[in-house]
Amino acid sequence: MSSAPISTSPMSVFDPLALAQRRRRALALGPETFLLDRVAEDLVDRLNAVKRLFGTAADLGTPTPVLRDALSRSGMVERYFAFGPAERGDVDAVADPEILPFAPASLDLVVSALALQSVNDLPGVLAQIRRALKPDGLLLAGFLGGGTLSELREAFAIAESDTLGGISPRVAPFVDLRDLGGLLQRAGLALPVTDVDRVVVRYGDPLALLHDLRRMGGANPLTDRRRAPLLKKTLIRLFEVYAERFADPDGRLRATFEIVWLSGWAPHESQQKPLRPGSAKTRLADALNVPEGRLKDEG
């Protein structure tokens, strides 16, 4: 098994050493996989809709073997290779997600589940994936988006402001869905598609949520995180704010996980092309069976 260096750029939003430590701790505690299992099942369903047998597939960064197992059962992939963190154990190559070990035009499919949210240079990663895909090869990935843990983010900000007189980064700045289409096009991927799956999980108290995040390897990995331990008074205030603002009528507390999906294809001559401006042969008014008229002047 080969290895790759860990990026330690001073401009990193995410601390790669902290990410590795949190993955190891999650394994030691016993990982919580309900979100990852959901993403893996959804990814296979989405691939089923493509109705194609993929020759060579690469799994980029998925933290457990869940995609290997799901894709092997599906029969949609002939050859599967896992690239990702050493903590996973069964990867075919340990790979830094910022520096991908793929040869140009070598892959028919790249998949990833709950991994790309913690790369520091997502546009660069997407460009590397585009180079690695064969013509008409597919990228399909699901990862955490900007609405994830919005309740916890707000409660932490209020609790720290009230008890410490200021706030520190506590929840990762996940990518916004509105930005993804442009990123896929900038990377040179054709037919880009993005959508979102919002999952609301209910907890008896915020401590149960924090325990789940540890078991997901999702505790704060930000480079600029506060290094001092969380004070008891801040934690108590956090619990108060969370209960005040995000409790359902039965007293249980909401936590939102936003899973954003992206897909894009390496360009190929067989793919559908947009029509040139002015090349339409049918007027829109005729297609809709309505009379053509001038736009109303709102001025």
C-alpha cells in the first residue's frame, strides 16, 4: 500500500492532522454510520438510474468500506479501487485528498461519500478528477453542505458570546449548494447536476448530538479552532440556547444535516449539446399555445 504526504499548508481551513486524529477516535469509540449508510444507499440508487456498467471506479475518501460493499452488490462496477485515509484500513492506496494519484483519462467513474466537505481546495480536487476521467466518465459525490448543523452553529455563537465575550470557529464552513454548479463547470465537467437532501435528526439533549459527532469523526477540525478546552459555563449555556431555540413541542432537539449531491461528466461527442442562440425552429408562444404579446412595462 502506497502513502502520500499530508498537506499542511498555512492557508488550510481544515487541519489534516486534526482530521486524522478525529477519524482514529471515531474508530476507537465505535463509529456512528447512519448518515454514511444513507449516502451510500442513495449513491447506488443514483447510479442505477444511469443504467451503465462502469469499467474502472475510484472511491475518493469515503471513510469506511460502505461504498465498496454497496457497489460490489450492485454489479455496476467491474473494478473498484479505494483511495483515502489510512485509518480506513482497506484502501488500495493511502491518498492525500488534495493530491490525487490518478493517471489522466484512467477512470470511468469517481465516487465519494461524506469526504469532500473537508478538502481545502475543492475546485482543485474537481479539476484533478476531471483530468482522471475518461471521455464520458462520471463523477458522483455526496457530502455535507452549508446548512449542516446550523442549529449547533447558532447555539455555540450565542453561548460563547455570552460567556466569553466573543466567538470562535466551531462548525466547519461547508460549501453552499448554489456554488457547486459553477465549480463543476470551471473544472471542465459537462452536464453538471446538483441537488440537496436535508436530514433532520432529533436528540434528547445536545450532549447526545456531540457524542454522535465524535463517533462520526466530525468534531471541530478547523485550523483556527479554539485550542483551549470547552468551559463548563459555555457548555451549560450552549445547552440552554439549544433547548430554547431548537426544541420541538415534545422537547426533543433538532439537528440538520444537509447532504449536497453533485454529478458531472467528462465531455464526449455523444453527449447532448445546448442549441446555439437563435437556432430554435419553433416559437415558444406556439409551443405553449398562447398568443404572443409584449412584456408589460413595470416602470
